Amino acid sequence: MGRGVEGGPGEVRLGGWGGAGEQMGRGADEPWWFGSRLSAQYETARTVHGLSDGELAELARGSVRGSRAPEPARRQILTDIETWLAS
């Protein structure tokens, strides 16, 4: 799923991370150059690694919290994540 990872996406273990207080997130490396692959990465997290909606939401929250987005944008995105999860 990430740059520098040998083998296919199934060789990167996602399940079980975050249990000791670590924050985990996904990001798009230089999306203006390569295009965003985030949707495909979240789809892989669901289909290959079996992450549930709640786990995907927590992964997205970690991405937002770790971003450099302005605080109002982060708050809105976190609200959007909660809305998606509740739907």
C-alpha cells in the first residue's frame, strides 16, 4: 500500500495496529503529481486486510489528525467521517 513496500498489498499487515496508543493514518504522496490513490488504498484496507467500517473510520481519523490541514478543515473532515460511519 505504501511506497517502498516489497510485494503486494496483502503483505502489509494493518489489522491490530493502534492497540498501544500509536496513531496510524493513510496519506497521498504528492497527489498533485501522481494523483490521489487514497480511495484505492482504503478499498485495499477493507478487501485485503478485512478492516471494518469502524477501523476504516479510525484510520481516516488518524490521517486527519496527523495532517497539516488547517484546524477548521480537520474539524469538518472529522465530522464528515462520523457522518459516514453513522450512515
